[in-house]
Amino acid sequence: MMYIFHLFLFFRKFLLLTSDVDEIPKARFIQALASCQLYVPFQPAVLQCDYHYYSFEYTAVRRHFWPGGTLSQFSPNAKIPSDLRTARLNYRHIPDACFHCSYCFDTLASVRLKLSSFSHTDLDIEKYRDQEFLIDRFQKGIDLLDRHSEELRRSDVYDPDLPRLLQLEPNRFMYMLNRSSLPNAGFRDV
């Protein structure tokens, strides 16, 4: 599992934000965090993420929110990130604080790599690795692994909360904004 670490200094206290690579804190959350008075001792929190599949175009219907990154007070004796992740369901939640974008890759090779490293190896089968199958699923917003519990719906990709870089360079990141209208679902290696 790949983690991103951010260390912030607020009111002489260091805060550690730990998240997976596909969990992106919203800019307004970071700005609000920078402007608030923090309680001492600071209680760990988990960021609730809007849950997207393939791009910001598709939102999970049943899993509308995802428990994302953890926010904790940093100290040299702090728990390691995997311990923070394991305990996160006991933390207080900060709603609408981040995005989770699952399978938001620009290459089929990256999708296949995730499938091969997925903890459920029984799902790493040829059908789910097939180029035409993957392109079809990503363009139509249909669950990649045929799970009926993972229904997706199209969402507003012009949300002002989207990461600023996507807003500034939409052509570069079109695969994260609008796969349905792109040839080959926007994959660069097809």
C-alpha cells in the first residue's frame, strides 16, 4: 500500500495527514484546517471522501462516502501509518474533506497492475484484464469486477471542489474528468 504523508505546522503543533495516493484532500479543507484553533490534545480524525470510480465523472451510489486519510498530531513516538489506518474507523469523522478516486489511471498497464496486486487474487482473471472489456467498463461507468453492489452514476465533473490542477489543465487530465466521451476511455497506452 502506498501512502502520502503531509506534515503541517499549525499553532506550534505538527499535524500528520496520512492518506492513500488515491485519497486527495480538498483544498477548502486544508484552508479551513490552517485557519482553525486546534484543541490540545488533538484527537485523531478521519477524512470522509466523496467516492469516485475511474474518474471524477462516476460516483459510487451505495458507497457515497469513503473513510479516507487520517489526521493526527505528529510526535516522534507516533504510531506508524498502518496503525493509524487500522484504527481510523474509531476516529471522529470530518465530512466532505477529500476525494477518493479508485482506478483513476491513465494507462491500462496501471489498471492491470492494481488488479494483479489486489488482495483478492481470485478477481485477477483474464476477463477483467481484457483491453476491450476495460475500455467498455471505464467509458460506461460499469463496475469492473461485476459486483452488483457497486452501482455507479454520472456526476458533475465541473465541481468547483475538484483538485485545482485538474481545473487548470483539463486537457492533460481529461481521463480523470470525462472518460465516457474519450476514445479508448482516455488510456494513453491503447
